[in-house]
Amino acid sequence: MFENVAQPEGPVKPAGGAARRWGANKTPSTAELIKKMADNDASLTTVDISNSAIFQLKAEEYTNQLADALRDSKYVKEVRLENCGLGDKEGKILGDMLASNTSVTLLDLQKNKINNDGGSALAKGLTHNKSLICLDLMSMAKTRWGDKCLDDFLAMFDHNITLLKINWRLESRKSFALNKMLTRNNEIDRRKKSGMPYEDILPTALKTPGAGGESAPAPAPAPAAVQVPPAPEPVPEPAAEPVSETETTGDKENAPPGLSGLEAERPDDTSVQAPEVHRQPTSPSFGPSSGGGAAAGGPWGTRLAPAGRAPSGGSGAGGATAGFKSLGGGAGSGVGTGM
């Protein structure tokens, strides 16, 4: 009743002719992916552990291993952790990883349980990040992003000019300010790709030297200034000889009497004539006078003393001999004889 049908040996070939090997296209396990990241495998550029039940069971442990492998990774560009049971603890671990990673451009965290604390940790990590372009935070269970968390994201944009897109649902007026910051970053990115200047729209912290973050390119050096020979030094004029006090004020002590103070203070170049003094001629002392009187001296010469008669035959002084003052103050003498 039953026919013995020979079973083919080896793998079953489908109608197309290609052999089917069970397990040949098996997805690497979480442990295998983490090991390849730690080894900086250049062939691994995308890490997708979305919806992993194993990861959900040990979310904190696997997140720590993943973050450690990504800190020094040079080749991984995309990390997708959708629906992996991540909470605020895992958000803080990933925030620390973003502060040092320089290769990841996309981080997909949608459909997890990250709340405000975890969101703030991500914002603080992005403050020092220069590579992430897109962050996906959609469909967080029972999460309402509060003002404190959103303020941390606004502060992050004072230093970050590379983040271009955030996918999330906001119910806050701060969403307008956040969208403005994302628009600014996109404009900077557009100008950089077009070779246009963008220094005028950089945040203040990046305009200040030494503030950290990505700085504007240095301006082109100015052309060298033409060397102009220095002008010859002016020859100093000879200093005027100092004028002595006697030349300007005059010799007040030796000024002739009768001069006013103004005349005594005239310079020497103005001759001042002393007033003439009319002197009376000096009369010489006469000898024996007819009256036998003696000569008496006066201040400007001599004058005759009144005559006196001496006894006959005798001789005597008919008068006192008087000296006279000359103009120079000398003393003279005269002698009278009686007859």
C-alpha cells in the first residue's frame, strides 16, 4: 500500500534551486554586537537591538555594557534601542556616553519609559557632544516633558550647534524656543555646507575664545603693512641762556638816590642818568686879611670870619681856624694872623 519514496540527501533545495540553510542568516545576539563595538569593528556601523526581550530583562546591565563599548567607538553611526524597557537610570547612562562619543549621529529611543530625569541627563550629555544629529524620543509611556527638563535642553543649545532634529511630543510653550534653536542649528549646517560665513549666528558661548565647543574658523590674515622709513628726528633748538636777576630787576641796592622804584628796576640796557649836582666853587683860604679876621670853613667852601683887631706889636689868633668840607668829605685847615 505504501511506496517507499527515497528521501534526498543534504539540504532541501527550494524551487528556485538555491539551498536553504537554517540559521545561516541568524541575527547577532546582544552580547555579540557589544563585543564587536568594543573591538571597534569597522564593518559595524548600525546597531539595532529594538524589541529585544533579552535586553528588556536586563536593561540596566546591557545599557552599561553598550555605553562602555560606544564611548570610544569610531565606526558606529546609528544606535536603535526602540522598545527596550529603558527608564531614567538607562537615560543617565546614555547621557554620560553621549558626552564622550564622537561617531553616533542617530539615537533612537522611542517607545521606552524615559522621563524628565532621564531627559535632563541626555541634555547635559549633549552639551559636550559634537556628532549627534537626530534624537528620537517619541511615544514615551506616561511621559510629560516638564519645564525643568526643557530648560536643560535650552541650556544645551548654548553650546551645541550640531543637533538638527528631536522627535518628541511637547505640551509646553517652551517648544517655540526649542524649535528656534533647532532652526538656528540647521541654518549653521546649511551655511557650513555651502561655504558661507556663519559666525554671526553662533551662540555667545562659542563666540568667546576659550569657551569650548566648535569655534568659528579663523579669519584670513591681513596683508602685511608697507614698511615706511621713520622720519628723521628733529634737531633740538639751543636753549636760551638764563637771564640773571640783576639784568631783569636792576641793581636796587646800588641805585642812585632819588630814583623811583620803577627806574631802579629797569634793565641795564636802559641808561639812567643821575641828576646833576651844582656845586659852588671852593674859595681858597686867604692869608692875612685887612681886618685881621680868621677864615671859617663852610659846607661848600670857605667864608670870611668877622674882622677882629689884634693889639699892635703883637700877634695872635684872630679867629678859629675852620676846616671845610669838600664834596668828597675831606677836611682842610686855614691859618689867620693878626697884625
